[in-house]
Amino acid sequence: MYAIVRTGGKQYQVEAGDTLRVEKLEGEIGDTVEIADVLLVADGEAVTVGQPVVDGAKVVAKIAEQGRHKKVIVFKKKRRKGYSVKKGFRQPFTALTIEEISA
């Protein structure tokens, strides 16, 4: 059984037991999160597609980690003008472990 969920403006295909990194969600490590934006649920041959979400479907996940991705360097330069800017950015994320999918 798998589902397609929407969180943080992105869509993810998840199964029970999967671990995935999503945009930062509020909560502490070990907290339970319910994702109600379930776009599709597939159980064997039975596939339920939402319009836009599946009614009554939810995905229960546990927060496994709160962290930040590797640093991305942003470098700007204008030639012959003596202008250059170097900045670093680290995107925060939440790692979720999927516990159950209910339709």
C-alpha cells in the first residue's frame, strides 16, 4: 500500500516504514504528525484518486530528525566593477518516518 501526499508545496510517494525529508514542520523529535493532504491511495489493484484530496484518508508519521541540509553557496559578481557577494544558505528540513496509511 502506498500513498501520494502533499506537504511543503511538494508531492511525495510514501509507504509504511519509509523515511523522507520534507520542508520544516513544527514539532519535536518523537512527535506524531498527521498529513491530511493525501492525493492518491493505492492498495494493490484498488487505486483511489482524490479530487483534489481523498476524503477521510490520512498518513501518520513520526518526526525522526530536525536539521539543516548541506550549505549552498550563492555567489554574485559583476565584472570590472569590484562587486562580489558570497553568501551561504542551509535549508531546514524535517525527517519523517511513515507509520501508517489509512484510507
